[in-house]
Amino acid sequence: MPRIVWLRRALWPQCGLAGVTLSMKIIDGLARLGHHVHAIGRREKNQWPTKMHFMHSVIHRPVGVASHDWTGNRFLRDLERYLKSTLESHDVLVVDGIRDEIIASVMASKAHQMPVVAIYRDDGLIEDKVYWQSSRNGRKIFDALLQVDALVTHNASTSRRLVAMGMPTEQVQQIVDGVPPKRLTLEAKSDVRRRLAMANGDLIADDDEQVLLVITPLVRATSIMDFVRLIPNILEANERLRIWIIGDGSLRDKVHRELCELGVRQRVAIPGVFADRQDLFDASDVVLQLGNVDYRDTLIECMAKEIPLIAPDYLALDCFESTRYVMDQPQSIAERVNDVLASYDEYNLPSKRQQAESVGEVSWHQTIEEWSSLLTTCVEKHLASRTKQVV
């Protein structure tokens, strides 16, 4: 089996981003399948350890982040130097997310004549295309992207957009993330809530209470503060409701202070972030999406578990049934939340599972098998090409 180097800019599982969780699922799945996976992330602070263990994998963090634009070139040089020494004992390089790192990755892979597989990401605050179009290295990033052996996307619309931008059709591959497990029974849901309460005293909810799950970074780019100011009205209209705000960021202290001043802190949990959010969805009744961070993964999770989703009106969710609020009208968030909770029993939950299965009719096992097959094919093609050159 091919020996894999997996590079992702933000590869620390505790950050709570769904995209990172998905990456770790694939890395761990490939390791369980028998691949040797050398995972690499960047070190945000010098005090951070250069290596950490997570599940069946080891995450290496050899290079610190570029603190300013003028240190960016030094960061790429250090990364390229590390990759060149690491690739000697591996067969394929996966670049998870198309940012500046792909420049160093392509240069290092050329030195070892090694195939490179890139993954297009649109699950963060900034989509890959938006990043490279606004970056000083934008042209270099796209030129490097044109040299990869395969570019993996998660849906057909993204594939079409990349082909229209100039990516060769034969290089663009689509691998759909597996559909999560189905919704739990009421008894199993109660067990999950008890486990969460034991792990974190903030996550308390009785069996007869409803839980509104809000997953969002606590930063200015989201509408978290607008939502916090609406919480008293939402709780007043729903006496048996708990709100769990999952996320972290620069506004965390401000959110906590505001909740205390509003007198609702006892019914609102802000426990931080989770490396695996499976139990959070299992324990929840309604999910509120603030902004666009991780929206695709949250969407699939909600549909698979038949949980009502409330999302902003500008997201591209035309193929899904969801309740929308108007982004520039914060009061509409409270109105939509109250509407869904009031008519919860009438919500057409079984159809959500059907929608999820129609979007990704694969299990996680199939997703891992597809990844293994793609990487194996890339390595075999590369070896065949090198053999012809020698002959």
C-alpha cells in the first residue's frame, strides 16, 4: 500500500472545525486500512510540541506559521526543506486545502518525482478560490495547482467551476464524504446526554428538554453577538429549551459576559470546541447555522440524523429543505427558531435522511476505500511514467 504524507494547514483536531474532523477521519481510516500516513500541520506557536498523537495517527508540526507577509517566503522554504527530507521514504503527497503550502509541496515533490493529490476546501471562513484570488501568491498557487496529479472535490458543482477556471478535466476527481450514522432512539439519545453532562457540567439537558445546537466560531465575522442578544426572547418563548453554543474565538469572553448580564447563563452552555461532534448532534433537537463555516458538513449531519436545520438565506442549499432566516435581519433568527420549536412534531424528519442519502450514497468505509484506490492509482501511474522515461 502507498505510504502517504498528508499536509494540511490547520491540522489540530481540538480546533473544532468540521473540515479538520473530516480530514482526521480520512487519515485515521487510511491508517486503519493499512496505509502508513505521515500527517503534517503547522505549528501556530513556538511553545507547541512538534508532534502529537491522535487516534491511530501521529501529527507532525515541524514548521511555525508565518506571522507576517514578509516571513511567508521563509515559511515556504522551511516547509519545502522538511518535505524534501520526509518524502524520501513515502510514495504520495496529499495537500489538504489549496493555500500557499501547495507551492512548497509541488517543488518538493518534483525533487523526488512523486505524485501530488490536492483537496479543494470550501469549509472554512475563506474558500480556497477566494483565498488565492486575494493572496499575493495567488498566481503561484494556481500555477502549482495545475501541476498536481489529481484535484479532489466534494461535489459536482465545485468540479465544474474548477474546470471552467482552467483545471484539466481528467485531473478533477470527486469523492463524497460518507453519510453519518442514523438518528438515535430516545433512550440512546438520553444516554448520550448523560455522557456529555458527565464530561462537561455545562452540557446539561433533561430528557423532556429540547436542545438548540449552535456551532460557530466566536469571532466578529459571524453574527454570534446578534444571536446572543436574542437569546432572552427565545428562552422566554420556549421554557423547556437549552442552548449549546459550540465554538471558540476572540469573542468568547464577551459572549460569556453578555450571557451573564442578560441573566440567561444557566440555560446556555459555552463549553468550547470538540474534536468529534458526533455526540453533540446526537443529543440535539434543532441546529442553528450562523454564517457559512462548515455549513456543508453541518447540513449533511442534520439530514442524516433527521434534525431540523435553521440557516442563513444566502447559503446555496437549494437542493435541501431547510428553514431560512434573513442574514441582515437578526430578529428573523429568533422568529425562525421559535417557529421550528413550536411546530417541531410536525417537521418532516424522515425526508431529511432520504435527502442525505441522495447527496452522498456512500458509507465512510466506501469513502476511505475510494481514497485508497485514488492514491494507489496515482502512484502506479507515476511509476509507469518513470519506467517509460528510463526505457
